[in-house]
Amino acid sequence: MLVAEQAALRGGRVGVVDVCTAAVAALPVDGAGLTAMSQTAASHPLCSTDDISEQLEELQLTLGEGPCVDAFTHSAAVLTPDLRTGEPRKRWPVFADAALAAGALALFALPLQMGAINPGVLDLYCQGPVWLDADQLADAMAFADFATLVLLDARTETPGAAPTDATGPGHGLDLGGYRAEISQATGMLTVQLGVGIDEAFIRLRAYAYAQGRRLTVVAADVVARRLRFSPDAEPIQIDEDP
């Protein structure tokens, strides 16, 4: 199977990054990314196959809109063969332009689902307009189903801990480090702003968007105390010593 072959080439056990890589090899797409999502916690990109897919995952997280968000919210596939058409621009007025600027023209978001459990979304993108036929869509959904099994298996191996080999090298993100930094920054904002976790994450995300910065970079600044939020003033960026 393609996924197992990718894991063998990587020299590790099967992880979600292998599912993403195999999907790119089997389907008429240029890249793939996977984001873990939850109704009760902040979303976290788990892996991406290239720079564009990494940008797309984080853009949707930062902006709070896009095919990935809708696929998770409605537990249904969101197929966008051409982002330049009017419907995607009306549906995601900010994300559509940002995705086009990143280099994506087509996006397909497939929810990871097992019964009532929906742990995330598999995103596929193409640099040109693409229409998936019935067989290709069936294959894409099969990759999403496999990613669900891999992700849930990784989560249950060590209860309460982030999987240690869910992504692997390359563009696979360090889930443990990513989650820890975002969560730590959000927790620090609850103290600085005197708000709950949800509001703190919204404020963190809004600042990243307003400044045109990646959420991970903003979170790192908060954790390193280079950026401090206040309930009565604009956030203060503290420059590092030269």
C-alpha cells in the first residue's frame, strides 16, 4: 500500500505524514496537510507535505475560515475546484485571496471521521484548477479514513500525551512542540487579559492576523515574553537586544 511504502522510505512507523504524502502521489494534487481539530480545544496543524500546504493549514487556523473549518463544522467534504470563482470568495472572503496568494487554486477538505468522533481534517490542494472524478474522490476519502485510524491510534497509545511519531521528518510538524507552545501562550494570555481560554485564543489569533504574522511566531513571542498583552492597551512588542 502507498502509505506503508512512504513510511518505509521514511524509516519509521506509519504516521499521518505518510498518508498525506501517499495522497499526493496517488491523486492529481500538489500537496496535502492535516489539522487536528476539536470542539473543546484549539486546532493544531499536524503535518504538511510542502510550504504551500503548511501555509494553507495555518492560514485557516489564523483566519478561522476556509474549507478545513467548514469540513470540520459540518462533518462533510468541502470541494473547491477553483478558488477564483465567486462562490469561494463569498464563502471565505479573506481566506480565498490569501490562499491564492500562497499559490493554491483548488482545495479539497475531507473530515476525519469515525462514528461521532471527528479528530480533524485532511486538506488537499492544487496549483491549478482541478475537478476530482468519482474514483479520485473515493480514493481521497479512503486516505482520510486511513488518516483517522492513524491519528486515533497515535492518540490512544499514550493517553494524555502528544504522539511522538505521528508526523516524521520533512514538513511533518512537531505536534508536541506546536501544541505546547500555542497552549502555553494561550494560558499566559488568560492571565494577562483576565479572560477564559477560548477568548485568549481568539485574541492570539486576531493579533497574528492583524499583524500578518504566523500564529506559531506570535505564540513563541508570547512564551518568550517578547510580546505582552494587556486588557487596557494594545499588545506591547519588546524588541530583543541587538
